[in-house]
Amino acid sequence: DLSRQALTLAASSGLRAPRVFASQTLAFGTERRVVTVVPVPATLAGAPRQPTDAQIAAFYQENKVALTRPETRALTLAVASLADFKAKTVVDEAQARQIFATNKARLSTPAKRSIVQISAPDKGKADQAAARLRAGESPSAVATVLGLAAPIVLTDVAQTGIPDENVAKAAFIAADGAVEVVAAKLQPFAAFKITKVTPAKEAVFEDSAVEIRAQLLTAAAGEAMTDATEAFDSVMTDGGTLEAAAAKAGFKVVKVAELLADGRSTATGQPVAELATAPNVLRDAFSGAKGDVSDLASLPGDIYMAVRIDSITPAAAPPIANVRAELVNEWLRRDIGTRLKVRAEEILAEAKRTTLEAAATKFNLPVLRQAAPLQRGQGGQD
């Protein structure tokens, strides 16, 4: 359309901003300024004034919301992991060997052959093809000269991988490089040549032992953990404590003190490891009442966990006595800042009435002049 053509023409012709824009941009970017500064030291505010008890009490009330610490809870966790049960499980070596014996045929590698086969309608043609193969002619050339179908090439196949049963039997008897003629089952006759022989490799227990033991260990530990979770639930159903149920089941008991709702410990500021991948357990821990015990929860990594809420510390500001030192320091910092601002405004007013140098002299302050002009951006300004 016309608008697009006009835009394309402008772009391809070299679009230029008006010269006044360019000159203003250049002036802005190359602007230099010389600055004179009168630093106002903190000592100008005078000696620190210690706050009274009433002032600290008022300051505490003003900042009570900021000082409020979030709710924390103390928990007891009962934790079971497949890794822990694996550490307590012993693999039955006789069972491992029995599994190997049962699967030995599958684990063994059968003998393989690579052959080239030429089918023939009669024994005479098959013998001619065999003679030419023995003479070193290529199978394709032999088939073409004798007017036979293209050769069948089979590479690294087991005996069951050769379609014709008679050819398969003969091929696995013949030596490497041998050429034979057989009365085939799927066609009258076949001439074939063995191009590669790969012997069978019988499996040995040692080659599969690590994998078999690992599978047995996982299965046995899994069964043990399933039995343990049932034992745990049974004790809890009968009114037992979390500790008693954990002891019966062989679960680990973990105590967690002063836990925040986001899963961090107030003591370390770091997430509690056991709860890092257990958002549902953490949610239960902060939605129930003191003494509540959750059901066993299934967690990623083959872990089961139950939680009991031992105590709840509501969100509250700490007692004023516990934070008095921090309150005094902050009060002093703000007080000095307020008084220093008043003095700075007095200096500024005097500088506007006279000069900056005269104001500095009146208040016994140094005058600092920039040795070189400041470029835009040096002082952090835009």
C-alpha cells in the first residue's frame, strides 16, 4: 500500500533527523560542569543525645509492625526413605544366582552369521553359482550371468534370522568363507557363501551380578518399607505416639524447632532439608493445631513422611527488653540525621543569602572544588 511504500522509500533513501535535534543531542551529551562542594560532617549535629525510656517506648510502638516476627512452629517428623531401607537390607545371593540361571539364555549372545544367498530353480544352476562364488566372482555378477534373482544378503543374523530353515542349519555348520549348496525349503535350491562368523558368547554370572543384586535390593527394600508403613499406621491407629510408631517401623525421627512457613529455620535461615521437597507436609504443619499428626505422605525420591505439631509461636513483636539495644542505635541514627538535616538547611540558606564560600567560612567548613569539569554520567546523574 501507499503508506508502506512511503516508509520503505524514506528508509532506503536515508532518513535524517532535523539538524536542530542533532545539535541539542550533541550539546546534552558533551555538557561539562564545574562543582564546588561544602561537606557537612556528622559532628556538626552535635554530641549524640541518649534517648529516654519514654522515647524508646514510643519508638518501639511506632515500629512494632516492622519488628514483628512471623509465626514459627516446632515439629516432629517421622521419615522413611527407600535409601535407608536399602542400607538395612541384605541381598540373598542364592536368589541372585537363581535369577541369573533362569535368564541365562536371554543374557547370552547367540552365534551370528553374515551370508549371501543365491536361489536357483535346480541343483545344476545352484552348483554353477557355487563354483563361481568359490572362484571369487561377486554374488551380483553371478546372479546376472546365470539369469537368477538378485542375491539375498543377511548381515550378523542369528540362526532364527535366516528365513529358510535348511539354509539356516547349513549356514551355522559351515566355516567362515565356505560356499555350499542346499536343497532349500522355500525354493528348490540355494547356493550361499559365509562372509562372517561371530561365535556365541555365553553369559556369566559376574557380568550381570551387579545389576541383578541392585534389582533384588530395590525390590526387597521396597517390600520392607511397605511393611514398615503398615506397621507405622497400625501403631498410630491404636493411639500410639509418633515416636512409638516410628520406632516400631524403623523410621527416622527428626526434631525441627522454630520453623517458618516457607520451610526455613530461624536458627540458620536455610531451608530444612527434610521439608525441601515436601510442600504438602509443610502445608499440613502450618494449617493444623498443636498436637495434630498428619497421615503418612508419599514424597518424591521414594520417601514417606508424617509430621506432628509440637508447639506454635504466634507472630508477635519481641519484648522491648530483647531489642532495646537495636532500638537505641536506630533512634540515635535517626536523631543525628534529623539534626544534621537542620544544620545543612541553615548552611544552604546562608549560601543563598551570601555565597557558598561565605557560608562555609561562617560554619568553619572546608570548600572543595572539582579539579576537572564533570562529564554527564560521572556523578551517577542521567
